Amino acid sequence: MLTPFGWMGRCLQCFGLLGAIGFTGAATAGDYDDSPQVASFINEMTRNYGFAGQQLKDLFGEVERKQSILDAISRPAERVKPWSEYRPIFVTDKRIEQGVAFWNENAEALAKAEREYGVQPQFIVAIIGVETFYGRNKGNYRVLDALSTLAFDYPQRAPFFRDQLREFLLLSREQQVDPLSLTGSYAGAMGLPQFMPGSFRAYAVDFDGSGHIDIWNDKADAIGSVASYFKRHGWTAGGTVAVRAQVRGDKVEQGVVQGIEPIKSVAELRALGWNPSEPLRDDLRVTSFRLDGNSGPEYWMGLPNFYAITRYNRSVMYAMAVNQLAEAIAERHAHGASQ
């Protein structure tokens, strides 16, 4: 039985990485050597989760505080783009074309995901397309550096990132991987689907039966993990995502709800002048929102699968970009199959 982190040396030797990353147990970076916050965190991990204190101390001795991460996360938010500017960022011919290619290359895993989780392939492909351009932009920061920097040097959200740092160390132990070897975004999001460590531990799956979960390089695991995430957040097999509404009258704007929650029922929206373009149950609660399109305002009703997409990113424009990219990929994929 390996002791906590005692597996690290064996794991690195097996994969020939011991010399490559220079893990010798001796601190080299030293950015957090004397940090009381880190000492407290190590005590928590040893007391509550059975990690070996000296090995954690040695590990954090190699962690680097990244000012570029603090600069990125502290940067003033850009103005909120209207839908007419936001959509063209993600729904592009190149992203559609490469989405079809990704679908064709991973058709077996995508078909299996639909059978097991009920999530149509185009939505899984679109999520990976929006998040990382099908794996091209996965992020180059060491996850341990990113989460440590934000947990110990970004007070505004320190509790959240400290939780994610804990989840990351636990997943590293569970998956028997060196925590210094895993990379991601400046916020610690990982792999093709950009899962945070907490989401990884809750929803990621070993979809190809290899014995471990690799959402960085194993496309089958990434595909299965996205499908698992959607299913656990209420995805309905074959369900529509969003329905456009035709509107009339002077009460239309009363139907627009800020945020993502499905607050108003279809019947309530009908009374305010919203008429869905497809038949919907009057008692169905939907996310009702307006987008500023190229040809003027667009009014939409987001259905349960729309809400499932917003669990990935709490933004109606994000969910609509995923939905419309998915639709475009499915249309082009079907067209290619028919030729």
C-alpha cells in the first residue's frame, strides 16, 4: 500500500519523468517556503486527508507564484459585448469545419456517449470547440502553480481556489499522477473540456476503460466527461435547447429575466406577448432572455437543456454560442454524410 504521495516516485519512474521534471524532494522555487497560509493548508491536508506533511512541504517548495496569473485575473473586465459581436467569436466557419473533423475522428466515442448519457454528439463537440478549439488552447500553466497563486495571493477569491487546490491534490493522488506535470489555464481549468479540479472529481470519467482519467490527451475521456457533466446537470436526451419567440405588445420587456434561472412559465410569457416558434407546455418554466442581434432584438426561451449548458458557464450568450455552434456542426456533418 503506497503512502500518500509515496506513489509519486514510482509513478514518475514508470513514465520516465523523474529527471524530466526534476522532482527530487528539494525545494527549488521557494516562493511559498515560509508562507503561513501554505503551512496551514498543509496541516489541513495531513490532518483531514492523510497526506504526508514533509512530502507536501517539498512539493510546495517547487511551486512558483505567477504574477502573470494575478495580472490576468485582476484585469478590468472588458465591456459586455452584445450578441452581434459575441456570436462571431465562436460560431465561425473554421470552428464548424474543425468540429466536423473532430466528430469524424471521434465518432465511436461520441456515439457511445449519446447511448450512455443521452447527449447528442454536436453538443459535446461544441463545448470542446468553444472551450479549447478542440484541444488547441488547453493552457500552459502548471495547475499547481495557478491554483496556489490564486489560493494564497488572490484574497478576493481565495476560499474558492483553496478548495480547488485541495481537490487538485486529491485527484492527483487518486489518478496516480504527478501534480507538477499537469497543465491548464491561468485559473486552473484543465484539459480539452476545461474542468476545474472539483468538476473533474465529480464528473470526469474513464470512458475508454484505460484505468485512469486523462482529459488532457485522451479524447474519449474528454468526450465522456462532458457528457457525464451534462447528464448530471439535467440534460434530456433529444431535447431542444432554445426556442425563439415572436413578440408583440407593450409588456414584452416584462418577460425578460436577468440571469440564467428558468423563472417564468410559458403561459406567463404568452400573457406578456411572447409566442414560441415551437409548441411548448404552458406550465414549462424557461429562461427568458433578449439578445441584441445584427437585425435588432431577439427574444428566446431557454429550455432545460439550455439551463444544463449554463451550468458549464453561467451566461446566456455562452449557452447560445454553444447551441448555435452545435447546430451548425450537426448541419454540416449531416451534409457531408449525405454526399
